[in-house]
Amino acid sequence: MNPLSIFCLVAILATATTVCGRSNSIRDNLKPTEWISQRELENTPSVDEITFERLQEMPAEEAAELVNKIYHLSQLSRKIEPSYAPSPSDIPAYTYTPTGQRVNFKLNQLVSTAQQQPHFGQQEVTIFITGLPQQKLRDAANANQKLVQAYLQAYNGQVQVQGGQDYDYVQDTSSSEESSSRSNNQQNTPTGNLVVIDLGAVIRNFEELALLDINRVGAAIGNSLVQLTSQTNVPQEVIYIVAQGIGAHVAGAAARQYTRQTGNTLRRITAMDPTKVFARKPNTLVGLSRGNADFVDAIHTSAYGFGTAARVGDVDFYPNGPSVAMPGTDDIIEASLRATRYFAETMRPGNDRNFPAVAAESLQQYKNNNGNGRRAYMGIAADYDLEGDYILQVNGKSPFGKSAPAKKQNSYHGLHQTSGRTSTNN
């Protein structure tokens, strides 16, 4: 790639096109850096040449180096602004009935769909925002399926257990076959509702991810949540957002919009390997940060790869310390999605404390202290008074948690006693 192509690369980030005719206005903003040579710049592919599939095929370290080059190039030009914002009428979403049937709709139909569901919002409402296209990425489809299945079991008792660890149950209303399997002691009323906002389905390539208008998309989701609490019987206190990758930053923007519109703060946001933020408007707050909800926790599984090592929450968990990939993963996409798998594991009955962690600044410090210190639990059982960075070690395959299954709590998510307040996740 010649120097002009490099300038075109930045222009692509700025305009979301492959035309580099406007690159002259950006050229003067490019300054030499100490970390990347001219030869490396020349060999860096343009953003439209990078695909999720390509990143998945590359060795983890090589893919991480490429993503970080693109990130630093994006930060080099102050004129790179977000330009991709799918409409709420184009963002697919789905929820499930108490009998386990999937109900498909669009983001702008959230309220009308919720009003048609029996018992919706009487207990916890979890909003799961995806961040990668599961139609293209098998690892994304698998991780998302595991999380949905875990929630269906927790809320409806719908999921069958295979081999004592993994679950094999997903049902769509488009299928004529209904095969729900309730636990014998499961009540007809669900203990919560799951809504999946499939943002990943409309992020079709790496370029769209890099240029996503996080604040605009987040505001659309935030407005939908405002309508949900104002036009239905869903109290704001029961809404809990879990979000994946770039979706984690969208969740932060959604929560800020909700607070602007209502004066209230959402209860909790869990970020599952939040990504780097490539494009942002000058002098604007972009992405997830502590304070966006009463409690913000994050799980970083590809901190130096597809994700970010930067703190985004009240408490940030770094399995095996900040790293490019996780044990048992072959690439940065799979590593990023391990955060979703880890969180899904904590949603399974009796596994909410599978991931004990201690405060530490590195894996070496964790090992030097032999993992000793105040115990915190990554995932659904994280205490709301936690602050800082926590390190833990994980297994290379399921079950990923190092801890033996804990005794099942009286309420599924357990009761979190914190200094100054009590919170329940049910």
C-alpha cells in the first residue's frame, strides 16, 4: 500500500466510503509516530479490506497488532467522526413468551411487543445488546445462544441440560415444533424477561463497527427504554443491560439518554469485552463509563486485541490479566466472545460464583499473592459495592470458572448486601 492509500484509509474511516478523493484534507493531520514505521504503514490494509472472518483466521497476536494499528490511525486524525447509524426500524430484536416461543420485532416496536407479553416487567427485564454478526461468525452465534439459553432457564425453566454443562434449546415462532421443557417445580409466571437487541446483525463488517455512531444508536435505545417505562408497567429499577463488544458502549449511551429524559438512573450495566472506540465527535462523551448506571461492571477477555484494556466501569474484571486472548481460544474474535460465555456460565443455576477474583493490577501480582485477598465474583454475582481492577484465572474449556459450583442461592441471582444499600438481581 502506498502513502496515498494510507491517507485514503483514514478517509475511509471518516466517510464510510472507499473513495479517497477527499484524502487531501486529512493528509496534513497525519503526523509521524514513534510506534509505527513508514513501511508498516504502507503494509497496513485499508479498513474495507479487513473483515471479521479475516481477523478470525489470523493468529491472535497478528490480528491484535493489525486492529491496534487501525485504532491508532483512527485516533491520529481528529476529523474521523462516526457516520453509521442504523434506524430503529432496521435493528432486529426478539423476546420470548413464558412457554419459550421466540417473538421477533424491530427496536421501534419494543413497547407494543412488551404490552402483548403476559407478565412482562413484573420482575427483572434483561436487555441483551449484541455486538457482532452471529449470521457470519459461528463463535458469535454460539456465545449468544449460550447466553440466551442460560436466561431462558433462569427465567422460564425452558432449557434442557446436556452433559450437565451446556444447553441445547432455542425455539423460534417460525418453527412448527414446540418442545419446551419446564422443571417440575417451575411456576407458570416467569421470574424475568429477556429482550435481545440484535445490534450485531446490522454491523455487517469491520468498517461499520469502526464508524458506528454510538451516541445516536444509544439514544435510540435509550428512548425506547423511556417509552417502555412510561407506557407500560415496567419500573426502571428492574431494567438490567448486558452488552457485548461495541454494544457495551451503545449501552452506556442508552443509559445516559435514559437519565437525560427521566432524571433516573438504570440499575446495572454489564459490559462483555467492550471494544475500542474508533470514531468519535470532538468534545463529546462517547462510550461506557462508571456512573452510566447505579453499577457498571465489565469483563475484558481481549483487552489488547479486539477489546480495550481501559477501565469502563465501577469494577473491571480481567481474566488471566489484560491480554490478547484467553486460554482455549485461537483468535481475537473468539477471545472477545469468551466474556459472553463466562457471563452465561454464571447465569446457570449453582454457578453464579464460579469466577472468584481478587483486586490486582496484573496477573503477576495476582500470582505473587497466590490469589489471596477479598473475594469478588465476576458475573451475575458481582457485589454492587465493588470498585477497581480484579484479576482471576479461568479454564480453557467449559466449565470456564476455576471455582467448584457454589451452593444455590435462595433467589436465583442471590442477594447482594452492599455498604449503604441492598440490591437484588431477580
